[in-house]
Amino acid sequence: MPAPIILHYWPTPNGHKISIALEELGLPYEVKLVNIGAGEQFDPDFLKIAPNNRIPAIVDPEGPGGEPVPVFESGAILQYLARKTGRLYGGSERGRIQVEEWLMWQMGGLGPMAGQANHFLRYAPEMDPPQILPYAQDRYRREVARLYGVLDRRLEVNRYVAGEALSIADIAIWPWARAWERQQQVLDDKPHFARWLDELAARPAFQRGVAVAAGARPAKLDKTAIENLYKR
């Protein structure tokens, strides 16, 4: 039995990427919660693993050469786990290229844009004083809509984003995409995107992954959490 991977985690879309991947790959893991609302991402011990003070991060006690290895950044973790197991990374070099294209699309596009939409639409208006910025709201709402249109067109001709097999690209995108309502999006004109969302939501590993510590995150941020998340 391999030693469990230590997952430094909080139930956010980026955290869900890794819990879902670990479940899909059937790798044993141990969760260490990092309460980002309480500022635990700034703990010196955590910064030794994740110097950018962001979750998730992992420590694999059986890394390259049998030695422990820390990995931070969700995309890098997904690539590491896929290489470690030889799964979810395309069956050929052409397949890997497609997986990496869509993984980078999520890391450089959908994740940042959806995160900004979520911030300006949901959290900024709750600040003291409220920050209601129509230009920022419209900018990120429109860009997320554009990205989901790109995704819908891709899924019209592919079952999954990188082809006919599930990959780490799907696992990276889905936790952000499933929050489309909070990003003030619609699915009526994106039937292929909607089909993909539902198909992945029905997978047991995805269900187990998003259930990890699901009750730990408060429904509403208090002043301290806002300070720790957005002002430090």
C-alpha cells in the first residue's frame, strides 16, 4: 500500500481539482485543511511547501527516487499526478498536447476570469464600504461568457475537452465551470457544455472529491476573512 499523499486543501475550485484527481486516480491521501479565511495560508510551515501562499499543495512521500517531494500550483499538481500514474494525460504525444492546451486554457483563462467575476459580483458588494463596480462586473461576466462559448463549441465535437477520454484538463475546468450560476451565466445556448457538466457531476469520484470538507467553508465571509483573502 503506497504512503498517502498529503493534500493541503480548502474546499475551493482549485482545491477540488486535486481532491477529484486523487479520487479518480485511486491514490490514497490525507487531507490537511488550510483555512484561507483565517489566514492559515501565511503560516511559515505552509509557505515552505507553497511559497505563493495559495492552496492547494501536496507532499508526496514517495516522490521521484522514492524521496518526498512537495508540489504547489494546481496545474502542476495535476500534471505530476498524471505522470506518476500514467493516467488522465492522453494516450499519445498528440493527446498530451491537447490535454496541456486545455489545462493551460483553464489556468490562464477560465480560472482567473471566473475568479474575478465571482469576486466583483459576489464579494466586493459585501465589503465595507460596498464596492459595486459595474465596469469590472460587466468585463468579467462577458469574458466568462466568451470562454464558456469556446468550451461549448469544443464539446460539440468531443465528449471531453481533450478528446474522447477524461483527462486532467476536464478535472481542472469542471470545478470552476460548475459555478456558472454564481458567475451570472446561462446555459440555454450552451447545450454541449451543459451535457458535459452533468456527465462529470454524475461520476462518483467527482462527487467524492467535492464532498471533501464541504462543510468547512462558511457561506458568507466575515471582515477577517475578507482581509486575509483580498487585502494581504
